[in-house]
Amino acid sequence: MAGIDSNVKLDAKGLACPMPIVRTKKVMKELEGGQVLEVEATDKGSKADLKAWARSTGHHYLGTIEEGDVLKHYLRKSSGEESAERSYPHVATNAQLEEKLQSGASVVILDVRETAEFAFKHIPNAVSIPLGELDQRLNELNRQDFIYVICRTGTRSDMAAQKLAASGFTSVLNVVPGMSGWSGATKGLDE
């Protein structure tokens, strides 16, 4: 299996509870908001522990890949995006996007989350262009397409929708609340 992109890797192999959490907490403090941490652990309880810890601290648990006896956990550091104010005026709900997909209409779903977030769970046929790469990759999109922009909560997608509109894209909608509330079909490593 191809590796998942992460910004930092933490070796917590051979450590028992609570040490994987203690080390994760220390490394997470050093990361910038939005960066992805890969934690390698051998403690089987580390999956539940890291998932609960991420939920309690506001960070985003992305998922775990098992490679033999090693568990590779992926977490994204919270960047305060959940409370950021949105300003792009054209918004669609998750239900509206799901309805559009079920109708068979021709739309592009642009997922602007980090590649690790996309790998673990995304809407089938979505195009992955992380927000930080969007300016350099605009030429991969057609300005005449109807584009639904999605992220985890609607904030990064709000910024992406603003960039697209400023670059001449005419039919762009920000999907709110995004993948954090998506109940439609998904693909990814956990499926």
C-alpha cells in the first residue's frame, strides 16, 4: 500500500499506555494548525486511546492503518477552522449535494482537505486538491464546470470557493458542514 502523506512521524513503538498519548501530545504542540501527524505504535489499545484523545482536544483523528504488528495512526492538528467566520455567499448543504449527485447531474466535487484526510474518507469521484496547493493547480479545473467545494467543516472550502470565484470560476458552491456531517456514499482506506 502506498504511504499516506504526513508532516511529522512519531515512533511510539514498544510503548504502553499512556506513553503513546503523552508523546503524541508533546509532538502535537509543535505542529502548525492543519498539519498531519503519523504515530507508529504497537500498543493495540492506542487506536481507541488516540481517537478519544483527539476528540477531547479538538484535533481530528483521521484513521489507522495496520501493517503487521505496527499501527499507523493519523491525526490532524486543529487549526481553529471550526470557529472561523465564513464569507463566501453561495452555499449548499450536504443534503443538497447528495440530492444533486443522486440526480446524475454533471458536477465536480473539489475536496480541499489534506491528502491524508482525503485518503481515509472522501466522496466517490471527488477531485483532491488541498487548499494550500489550489493556487498552483487551478489549471486542473474547468472554469465552466459546476463545482461543489468541500472540506471537513466548511471553512477551508469557503476560502477555496473565494479563490475560485476571484479566478473567474462562475458556478461554485461551498458545501456546509462538509465531511464532518456527510452521510452519503464514501470511499477510502476504512471502507
